[in-house]
Amino acid sequence: MIEKTQNNKHKVDFFVDLNSKFDIIAPQSKNYIKDTLCLIKNQLGLSSILSIILFGSQASKSRENSCISDCDLLIILKDNVSTSSLKKVEKYFYALEIKHNFREYNSNILKKILFSIQQSTGMFVSHFLTKRKYCVNTKFHKIFNVNRVFSILFAPRKIVLGSVLSNNLTLYGIPLDEVIQNLSYPSIDMFKSLIMNLMISLFSIFILPFKSLHAVKYQLEAVKWSLRASNFYTCKRSKSLEEIIDQFITKKTHMNFKLIKSDDTSFYTQFLNLRKQPKDLLTFMLLAPWKIVKIHIKGFLLKKY
């Protein structure tokens, strides 16, 4: 279960024996995970770990991680770990994210505000430290360490959890689907997804004049989350972004018309290209809110089809 390594570069004396899935992960994420395990060893002890789960773009079979992707690492600890210990170790994880270029240093007041927003929403956060009981009871805000009020009012909690369950790699311990079970996916989650992603989209337009804040990152996240939520609500399984886009452009609804027309093809081409090479493209930024609305409408219509 625990083995020694001579990896002096990462200063890891002992690490959890991760399974072979660890080998297919991008080097940046590998190094981050190694340092994460070293941190847990020093602060909590490796015996406190129940599971290590990688999800999101880094876990996608189609290798969808881009230069703006975070790591999306879920570490489930045993219930005997104290809440105070969790809070104490949390601050060190943000330092690791900065070290491995998953997060920028908060050098000014605007970036400090953005950091608070990211913490509240779970956006561009690469670690989620939680306990087994929170996963069993599907306490969303405790699993992802987000603002509880935001979680209740705006987060499409069951759709997000379902999407994570259908697209993850178990690097160590108990698989996630043995911890989180019996989920249902209410329609209200789609309304929450629409509201949340519209808020993020409009916020990104608001901060567009501040070049250092990289507004396009937030717009890209809003579009991506909309596509993933609508896809999962429709078919209950994860697909690559290219597959989802193809479905949402070409598939007809039960009303026998295409809600998303050919003029949207260029928008989604821009979306995929901007994920690879982000830049604040004004036309994309201004079109995104309406596209997000259309994505959710199409999701509802395809669900009924």
C-alpha cells in the first residue's frame, strides 16, 4: 500500500501506491499530485486517505486538457480526520496550485476578488479535500468546498455529481461510485445551470476591460459547463466536448427543427480553438450568453425527444 521512492525532484519520501492509470496523466498534473501526497503525509498522514479521484478534462479519454485546465483532484479522507485539520491544510493546497501553474498569484485587489469567487464556485480550483460521510450523504458544498448558499441556490448539484461519476479515474482506494450512489437528476438542476452559467458569462464580459484578469477563461468555463450539464441531463453519460457540440448542432428536436443553426458552427469552432489558445475575442464573448441560453433550451428539448 505504501512504498518508497527516490524521486528527489519532488522531495517525496513516501507516497501512496497509485495504480497504472497514473501513468497516462499529463506531467504537470503528475507532479502536482506527487506534491499533494507529500503535503498530506506531512500534515495528516497518508493513512487518512480513503480515495484519490481525478475527474474533468484531465480524466477525459479524449485528452481534453488545455492550457487553462485545472487538475480536478478529489481526495476523500476518512471520517476520523478532524474538520480543523482540514481547514489547516487547505491553505497549503492553494500554494501548491500556484507552484504548479494551476493558479495565478493574487498580486492585486482585483485578483484577490477573483480568488474569492473561484473559491465560492469551485471554478479553477485543482483540489477538493473532503470526507467520506460528505460523499455518502451527497453534501455538495462539503465535497467541493464551495459556498453553501451559492450551492443551494445556483449549483446544479446532482448533474455535477453525476457527471463526475461518469468521467473519473480512481488513482487510489475505493471507486467513487461505491461511495456516492442513488443519484437522481431533477429538472431544477438545469434551471440552476442556466442561471449560474449566465452569471459567469456576464461577469466575464464585465471584467473584459481588465486584461490581466483573462476574462475569456471564465467565458470558456461557462460555455463548457453548459454543454456538459445539458449533455448529461439528456443522456446520463459523459462525452467529449467535440461529441457534445456535434450533437447540439446536428440533432433535431421532437419539434423537427434545428434550434442551433449553421451560424453556430463558427462559434463552437472558436470555442474549441480558444481553449487551446485563449485570447479575449470580443465577438465570442458577446455571443456566449445567448449561446448558453440556447444550449440549455436544446437540452430540455432533447430530453423530451
